[in-house]
Amino acid sequence: MGAGTLGLFNLIGGVAALLWGLRMVRTGAMRALGGQLRLAIRRSTSNRFTAALTGAGLTALVQSSTAVVLLIASFASRGLIKTGPALATVLGADVGTTVVAQVLSFDLSFLSPLCVTVGLIIFMMAQRKGTRNIGRILLGLGLMLLALKQIVGASSPMRESELIQQLISALQDELLLAMVLAIIMTWLSHSSLAMVLLVMSLAASGHVPVDLALVLVLGINVGGTLPAISATVGGALEGRWVAVGNLLFRVTGALLAFPLLDFVGPYLAEFESAPARQIANFHTLFNVALALSFIMFTEVMARLVERFMPRPAFDPNAPDQPMQPLYLNEDQVGNIGQALANASREALRMGDVVYRMLELSIEAFKSHDVTSIKAIERMDDDVDRLNEAVKFYATEISRGKLTRRESERCMTIVHYVTNLEHVGDLIDRNLMELAAVKQKKGLGFSGEGQHDIDVLHERLMANLQMSFNLFLSQDEGLATELLSEKRAFRDAQIDACQRHFERLRRGTAESMETSAIHMDLLRDFKQINSHITALSYSILDVGGRGPMAYDMGAQ
């Protein structure tokens, strides 16, 4: 095997290790900081400058602008962030990803054994997930440093390859082609940071001239937006607006910067002579200039993408029409009474969707049509969207000066939508999974078994309706009645299980074929009822008498 071929294999292995190390760092950071990331983004979007700074800081932590962009796009899809502030956060995120490139442009390979060793010890010995994620991050950093060293070493023998020299020469004569190649490679790798680090390593080894590396960096910055584009295709239109706006910003910046490379290059060399440092500085300069140039035009870009990618005509009766918050007026957050009423109306609207899901779920077990399953899956997405919106709205309300009663009402709303969301998840993930298995195998419940399921299902529907009334009235007597229904439903579920076992002892064919599905369904019914009746606890606590006392009184 020739030296050039061996060097190529080593280079590919180094790039693979670099991508995996970066993935470990990103995964560890997202798992450790996921909740804080969402909260920080939500709190910072009122001002475009704070939004940009938040985007930069978060990306510097997780080392992935794509991850932050997708998180922002998901918020926009749920109506939690408007397109303009979302684009400002994206501009900051693109600056944040340059911080890591700056740090790793220095030769830190001597730290790789320490990072790997300490990271492995922490990861293997830690009991808490947070500590294990720190170990994961250190392992990823150590692997990245090792990979960068291997890339530099592997590229040295490749410089002797005539084919490689011809390819580099051809790309220097066709700079636009080089930029397109960088765009494609970045899209395939799904990591602009990894590609920048690769170009830095090749430039440091003398394998790629600096002038060509600058062109590649422009292509990498454009290509870094494509994973978010592909990830939001088929999703909510608001998420695509953010991804497309980010792409247009970076394409515009790259086209403006391309003619200026011959002018900028000499200044970069005067500032720092090391090729890797020149690449890192140009990467940072481009993103900072882009953010400063376009930060005042985020609303203009938002209107542009919204105009050329218009929302389809709204049809409330369309089964696939995504639901957006209807009553959460942000301008009324300061009026506590009005805001709480808004949140309550949206919570009940969310409850109506869950009620329809529960109502439709029984049809999936009675027929072999997948229409009900698909409809419930879409409705669960609506429930998730409304749940998140109500919670964030309640969080904004809680920042004001609330009386004790208003604070309790705010917590009741959050408690209620949380349980509704759990009910929606149980219907979509548990019940519909069982229904899909039943349909796929062409099974049917026995007549007695179907009757037991119907009775329990009707009881669930009645209890959910009672929870709506309790949510509105806050009546302690109704809360006690709903709480007692938890015990009564459990007893009815146990009786249904015993009747099923009796049918198994009799050798009823349908019961034997569907036993696993039947028992899992009864178990899930019980869990759903527990979430439905959970509202009683918050109402009884507000009344000054703990739910345990009511439990004792019901015995």
C-alpha cells in the first residue's frame, strides 16, 4: 500500500474520529443543559440583541449551531418564538460556534491523554447522570484533539501524491467549485465545526493553501445551514421560516465576502502568520460581521420568508391543520386576572383535543382502519404544542406580583395541562401501539372482553368531563367526588382483569389470542384515570385540607 493511500485512510479515520468526538461533546452538553437551554432561549427573545448573545453563548456550550437552530425552529413551530427574534438568535448561534474553532486552532494535542483518561474515569465511576455527562464531554474533547493530530500527520504523505496536487491546483483555479464542494461536504457531515477544524488542520500541514482554505470556509458556513433545512422539511412552516432565513443570511454574506478575499487575506497574515490561526480568525470575522450587518434586518428577513413561503389558507376542519395557541395574548400578561383566564381557556381547549383523542381511541380497537391511529398521532402533536405554550405563558404570568390565590391558580393550570399531556402521550404511544398490533395481527376481543373495555372507556370519558368541570369550578365537593372515582375505577379495573383470567381458564379462544393486548390496555386505562383524577389533589390542597385526609375519609 502506497504512502498516499495509507495517508488517505488515516485521514478518513481522523475525520471520523473528529465527528464522533464532536458528537459526544454535543450529546453530553445537550443532556446536561437541555432544560436550561430551552428556558434561556425563551427568556431572551424579547430583544434581538439579547437573543443574539444567548444564541452565541448556548452554541459555545453545546458546540453545535445546528442543534441550537433546530431547537429554535422547534420553538417557532410551536408559536413560542416569532420569526424575527428566532433569526436574531440564529445569527448569534453562528458566532458561538466559532469560539471552539478559535480554541482548537492552537496545538492542544498534549491535553488529549488527560481529557480521555479523566473523562473515562468520571464516566465509568459516576452515579449521577449530570456527572456522567461531564465525563462524556471530556472524552469527546480528548478524542477531538487526538483526531486533529492524526489529520495533520496523515496529510503529510499525501502532499507527495501527484493526484492530490492536481486536485488542489484545480480547485485553486475554480474557487466557486471549491465553495460548492465545501457546501456539499458540510451538508453530508452535518457539522460545520468539524469541517472548519478539518480545513484548519490541512492548512496547518501545508496541504491546503490559505487562500483556498478561506474559500472553503465560506462554503462551510453556507453548508452548515442545510442540515436544519432538511430537518424542518415536512414540519411546521414556522420552523422552515427560521431555517430558510438563516440560509439566506449566510448565502448573502458569502456572496458579499467572496470578492473581498484577496483584500482580507494579507491582513489576516499580518495579524497572525500561522495558517490555522488565519483560518480561525477569518471564520470568526465572517460570522461576527454577518451578525453585526444583519442583526437590524431580522424582521425584514422574517417578512421576506413569510411572504415567499406563505401559510396555506386556514381550514379549522382540516384533520392535519396544526393547532396554534388561540387565547394566549402576550400583551395581557401584565393583567394577572385576564392572563390567568386566557391560560385557563387554552388549557380547556387542550382538554377538548385530549377528549377527542380518548373518544376516537376506542375506534382503533374496533376496526382495522389506521385512520384513527394517524388522526390521534396528529392530535397528540397539537396537545404537545399547546401544553408547552400554556406552560411558558404561565411562567411569564408568575413573574408578576401575584396574590396567593392567583399563584395557586397559576400552579393549578400548569398541573392540569401537564396531566393532560401525559394522558395524550398514553393514548398516542401506548394505546395506539396496542391498537396497531391488534390490527396487524387481525385479532379481535371476545364479546365479554370488548364489553369490559367499553365500560371502562366510557367511565374514563365521564371522568375526563368531570375534570373539566372541576377545573372551571374549583369546587372541593366535586374534587372529592373525582378523587373517590380513582379508587372506584381501580376496583373496576381489577374486576375486569379477574373476568379476563376466568375467560382464560375457560379456554376462550379470543381471550387467549389477545390476552397480552387486553391486560396492557386495562393497565393503561388505569394510568390514564390516575392522571385525569390528579387535578383533585391541587384543588384539595388549595382548600386547606390535604388529599390524604380525603383518601382516609373515603375508606
